[in-house]
Amino acid sequence: PPKASYDLLKEGDIVRIRGRGEEGQTEYKGTLRDTWIYVEDFSQYMMTSNCSIDPGMSGCGLYDENGALIGIACGGNEENVLTAVPLHVVMAELENLRPPS
């Protein structure tokens, strides 16, 4: 489950972003900075990592060292700080959108 994988994460863990940016299929490796930090630009709590990201890669997956999807990339900056929404937060939002049965 996404929350169980997320709960095991800690600062310094290896992370990877994989996806298609302006330059085609790309993968970058970095380290986790924070698992739960308020990011003013997005007005929500997110995770951050020291990892490159190319323009056009927002929405790509952020993976842990074992290849498990842990978040969805939202962007990065010139200092190679990548912000991502933790997967369990995305999944909870999707559950809220599901019509009642």
C-alpha cells in the first residue's frame, strides 16, 4: 500500500524520477530531503528531494530505491530541489472523487 511504503521513507534515501520531458525519456537519481514539508508555492504538504527534473516532467513518477512509486512530481528549481505529492495523498484524493455506490 502507498502509505506503508511512504512511512518507511527517511531523509537521505535514494529516489529516482522517471518520465518523458522535452528531451525524451529520462531518469534522474537523487536523495530524499523531506517526507512532509509545507511548500508555499503549492499551498500544501509535499515531499522534496535533491534531484534534477527537466521541463515537461511534472506529473512523472517519483520512485524509491526498490522501484516502488512513492509520489508524483510537481516541479523543481534551479538548485535541483524536486517537489512531489506523496502517492498516498494522491490516492486519498482519488478516493474522495469516487462516486458513492
